[in-house]
Amino acid sequence: MVINYAFFCDAATSDSSGKLNVLGIFENITFVQFPAVLHRMAFVFSFKPSHSDKGFNHVAQIQLIESNSDVVILSQDFNVSGEGTVNMIINLENINFQVVGLYNMNIYIDGHLIKSTPLNVIVLEKEITLKPH
């Protein structure tokens, strides 16, 4: 099993041909204070089964983990089956971040860690105010 890509973004959709439409790919998010809630984001990944997986049926799991403490922020299981490349769009809402730091979205296929995608959660040190000219 090969992961083609994995990323966080603001939103994503796919059409019937499998073409992805993605808005706002990111690896850093910034908050003014903690704890903080991110009201909406998506996690997108694509994988291609090996030749031995043709006509596959697997159990996939994603886990968002706070790296310093190994606290699981969210966990979601789903079944994947079919042939060829599989694009997954996982829409996430109201994700609570208790602390600043590195988080990882881990992708497991049949219980095996396949990919870990980092997400840096940052505190804004000084609020920026834009003034009109």
C-alpha cells in the first residue's frame, strides 16, 4: 500500500471522475489563546493498493494525536474497498486543541501505521490589527 499524498486543508470535494477540488492546504494553524477550537477543516489522503491488494477490502483508521503526550484528540475508523487509487476526504468539525505544539494525523491500514502527517499548532504572540489608510 502506497500513500500518494496526505494533507490538511480548509475544504475538499471530489467529483464522479475522482478529481479532487481542494481549498487552503496548510500545515500550521494559529490561535490567540488556548484551549482553542478549530471549527472546520478536512484531512485528505490518497492511497494506491499494491498488486496483491487488487479487489481489496481494508479497515482504515485515522488518529489525530498530540505528540508530546500521545493524547488521542480524535479517532475515526472506516472500511475501504475497490480497485485502483482511493481518495479519502475526512471532514472534521470542532476539533479541540488544549495546548500549543506538534500534532500528528496518523493513518493506519489494517492496524499498521502507514503515514504520519504533522500539524503545527501555534499561539499568536501579538494580535495584529490592520488599520485602513
